[in-house]
Amino acid sequence: MELSRIGVHESVGEVFPPERLVEALSDLDRDVAVVGTGDLADYDAVVTFEYDDAFADPVAWIHSIQAGVDRFPFETLEERGVALTNSTGIHGESVGEMVVGYMIALARQFPQYVRNQRDHAWRRPAWDRPFTLDGESICVVGLGTLGRGIATRAAALGMSVTGVRRSGDPVEGVETVHPPGDLLAAVRDARFVALAVPLTDETRDLVGARELAAMDDDAYLINVARGPVVDEDALVEALREGEIAGAALDVFETEPLPASSPLWDREDVVVTPHVAATVRSYYEDVADLVRENVRRVDDGEEIINRVV
């Protein structure tokens, strides 16, 4: 693979200005520029937020600025000899902190206070609604970079941490690790269930009516994985029926979340627009990954974070 010209696709503007990434990569002995889909004919690699069919022909390497690559056609890229890498490994801190933020907001009734401020209303929650995270429990489903980032921070707050991992192997700081087949038992007694798995055939609709019914009625679901990991209709029904206490959702089956979704208006749901990993240093972290892989290509080494 030869890398003389690297394009930063304009779609990364969904997360950060593409010019920032170009500037961060200015130390490379390469031509790096912002490109649109129609400008890729002379580029060997593209760094992108989204996939376009045009990427599969002119470029030899595609780098996704996200960890999730479920929107990329693996078979097509493999057939055409296009390498695909992702940005896994850089989101543990940001996503871990975001999940802590969700838990504190839900435990201390922040959504109600925001509504009160909007309404100019001096109202206190019911005396038995707020609680502290210390001594509470969380089950982290998926113990990769994201899940471990959540688990580490939850443990630091005095929470009891369990988890679900495909291999079932132990993870430092996680008291009990369950295999996926024990998901129902794993979520049964947790005050919070945080989803941090990639979207695959195995994880699509991983959490549906059965899993939600298995959760305690004072438990909260947090999804920072991918929207289709949760059966959204089943979640809405579980919230309506009081089977769980609430949810914090950063990802959805359809994004942007349609205005008609009942999730918008539920007082027991926190909605954020797929931003759990978004911080102002994001482009610098992506630049580090791209820079390292350019070095590896130059030195004849295997590239890191390769998916295809």
C-alpha cells in the first residue's frame, strides 16, 4: 500500500471541522486535504465519518473516525482489497464520563430540575426519588474499550460493577463477568444497565421485552452502543408500563431521532444526539491513529485497528 495523498472527507464535519484534522496531520510527509466524495480519484486513503460507494474504487485504505463500522460493507471492501480501520480505543474516557453523567443526572433528578427552570417553577422532587451512586450497582454489557471505561469510573464512585462479555473472561475491576447467555440473570439486580457493545448480527435487538422485563422496576437503561441493539418499541412499552424507571439514550434505531418518537416527551428519558464520544480533542485522537498507521505502512508493519 502506498500513501501519497490522504483525503479527510467532508462528512467528518458531523463531529469536528475537517480542517482541524488536516492541520493535525500537517507533520506527515503527505498531501492531506479536505475532500468531497467526487474528489477522491487521486487519493490513496480517506478518513471519514460516513461511507459512500465511491470510496471502494479509488482508495486503498478507509479510516472511520468512529469505533462502530456497522455502516461499512465489509464484503465489498474485502473483494476490492480496500483496508478498513476504525477508531476503537480512543473513546473510553469520554464515553465513560458521559455514562457517569447520565447516572448522576438520573439519580439526582437533574431532568426534573431542568424542566422546573424552564417553567420558572420552584419544585422539589419527592423525598424518596434522589439517591447516591455509592453502593448502587451497574451491569456493563460489553467490556471492550467503552465498557471498561464505564466500569472503571463506576467502581471509583463506589458502585458494584458486573458485566457481560462475549468471552466471559474476567476483567479487572469488574466483580462478576457473565457470558452473553446469562444476560437475563446479569441485568436482573442492577440499578443501571449500560450497553457498550458493537452492532453485529448477534447484538441486534439484544435488549428486548424479555430483558427489560427482567430488570428491576427501579432500574435504568443506558445505551451508548448502537440504536438497533435495543428493540425501541419494546423499550417504549416497558417505560409506559413502569417495568423500568427510565433510560438515558445516546443512540437510536433511526438517527436523527424522528420528531414523532415518543421518547422525546418522556420525563423519564434523557435523549442526547449520538455525542457520548464527542469532545473537543476528538480530532487529535483520530490524528494519532492515522499517523501511527501511516508510519506502519511506511515501515512495512501491520496496521492497527484493522477491521477488513
